[in-house]
Amino acid sequence: MDAAIRKAKTLIEALSWIRQFRGRYVVIKLGGSALEEQEAVSSLLTDVIFMETVGMRPILLHGGGKAISQAMAAAGIEPNFVRGRRYTDPETLEIAAKVLADDICGGLVHEIKRQGGKACGLSYLTENVLIGEKLTMTDDDGAEIDLGCVGQIVDIDADLLKRICDSETIPVIPSVALDADGNKLNVNADTAAAAVARLLNAEKLVFLSDVPGIFMDKDDPTTKISHLEVRRCRELIADGTIATGMVPKIEAALEALEAGVRKVHIVDGRMPHSVLLEIYSDTGVGTEIVP
């Protein structure tokens, strides 16, 4: 009976959040080591199905960098990174596109359906939703850096996403875009998720990775910061507290917040039910960033 009462109290705590977020979009980016652990992926997808069942409109966007690197190694191609982004020649692009849109996306859709949910993959193989253009970067001297077939998101098919969500179906989107001429582009999954959240004016953007949040000291888990405002985030980037691979993720998050997304969450995707604990409880388990 005590266990049953505790469960009831948990549901009551979640009730106000469920009512508040009903009908709102939440964009969830899955990546990092969390994507490699089947048990963690299954737990995450259970959370996503729950969110859709109680009225939220979850949109799942995923990367797959390690799987791409493994497929490239099997093909005898050495990965090449330029300023943290994978240089993508045409051969690499075809490998990346297949791994993302066919293998990983197909597996996520299958698992959602296996658990009783409704899902569909949206990509160049089915119905494309990410519209991109070639990404250009410059070095410190102003010279253009060639990244190959790497893109950035400039628009999305919002009407298609809304129709899918209206049908109580969970969209699953790999980080591959098409340009105006129908050419495929490899895009960074963090920035793609932020673009989707921004262009949909989503309630939340959730980054699931292999870290449980932002730390004042990356080697001390007790220094995790539960709540941050945009101004403080910029200070932590400037002083080097937020560094390396976390910087583009946070910059994408700040851009989404400035465009109207109400809250960004960074949580450990390997922790069972981390998304539900972060969104539907009073305390949360990761780092939330607000305007």
C-alpha cells in the first residue's frame, strides 16, 4: 500500500506539468553514447511514447556520429574533422546518409512501434522535413574552410511536422537535409534540433547525451548546475567553464531560446526515464536553461 501511495503522489506531482504542456511541441535530440545502449534507447522511447500519450507533441531528432565512423572504417575511409565538424566528401555523405536515415532512424521507428506507439521516419527516403544549404566557415584569417557536403538548416516543412503530430504519430528525423536542388547535406544534429525547435516555436528543446548537464568543474559531478539563464551561460562560455564539444550545443540552445523556445534541457540519456524526470517532476535531473 505504501508503494501504491508513493506512485499516486508521483502522478499527482506530474499532473500540473502534464496539463501545462498538453498540445505543446518538444524537440528531443538523441546522440552520444546514449544512442549506443539499447536499454537506454528503449527507456527513452518509452518516455517519448508517454509524452505523446498525455498530450505533448514530441519530435525526435537524432545523430549517429560513432555509427557513421564505424561504417566508414568498414569501408576503409578515415574520418576527417575540421573544427569539430566531419568533413563530408560524396562517398562519406552516402555512408552517413544510409546509416542515419535507414539504419538508425528505421531502428528507432521499429522500437517505438514495438512498444505500442505510432512513429514514422521523415527523411530523403520518405518525406523530407529538413531544408538546408551548404555551410560555409572561415578561419582566423578570413579564408573559407571547405567542409564538403556539410549543411545548415535554413527552413523546415512545418506543415508536414504538424500533420504528423496531429495524427498522434511521433516524427523521427535523421540529421540529413536536402538543399533547394534536392542534394543531400550532412548536418550537425544539435544545431538541426535547435533549428526545428526554433522554427516550430517549441515549448522545450531537450538534448540527450552522455553527460548529465553542465558542471562548474567537469571532473566533479557535485558541481552540476540545475538552472541557468542565458546571460550566465554566455559568461560560462567566455571564461571556459563551458568548453570543447559542449560549446556548439549551448550556442544552438541559446539561439533557440532567443527565437522563442521557452526552455532547453540537457540530460543524461543513459539514465532510465531521464526525460520524464526532467520534464514532469518539480526538481528535474539535468540542467535547464531559460531566457
